[in-house]
Amino acid sequence: MSEQEKQQPEVKAEKAAKPAKAAKKKPGFFSRVARWFREMKSELKKVQWPTWKQTWNNTLTVIACVIIVGIFLWVFDWVARLIIQALPALVSAIRG
């Protein structure tokens, strides 16, 4: 028997199994949404939520970082504006 002949019965068996899988019906939209919410609720129970003190400390850290980055950007913008304003005078001095 050749290799192809040996594989043909397996292919037929796989084709016969497909209709059984097709008979399983996909759950409806609302049942899938309900299942999703149940699973989400289950996962949220496992979350270790921060304390109020940790939340407050994290909030203050974020506010401080935003202020520091804002000041840095303001200084950078101010220096860049001074350089751009000085360029025309510098170019005219070089051209003489």
C-alpha cells in the first residue's frame, strides 16, 4: 500500500467528524456578553486594590512629575524662542 492510500482513510474520518462539530451552535450575543461580565467580575475580585495612602502618594507623584516636565518644556521653549529671534540678527551680522 502506498503512503497516499494509507492517509486517505484518515482524511475521510476527519471529514466525517466535521459535521458533528458543525452541529454545535455558537452561543447567542447576549449570553456571550453575560458570560464576559461574569468572568470580568470574577477577575476584579482577584485584584489587589491600593490603599488610600498609596493612591494619594501616587497622585502627588504624578502631579509633581507633570509640574517638573511642564517647567522643563517652558524653559526649553523660552530658550528656543530666544535662539530663533537671535538668528536674523546673527545672519545679518555675518553677511555684513
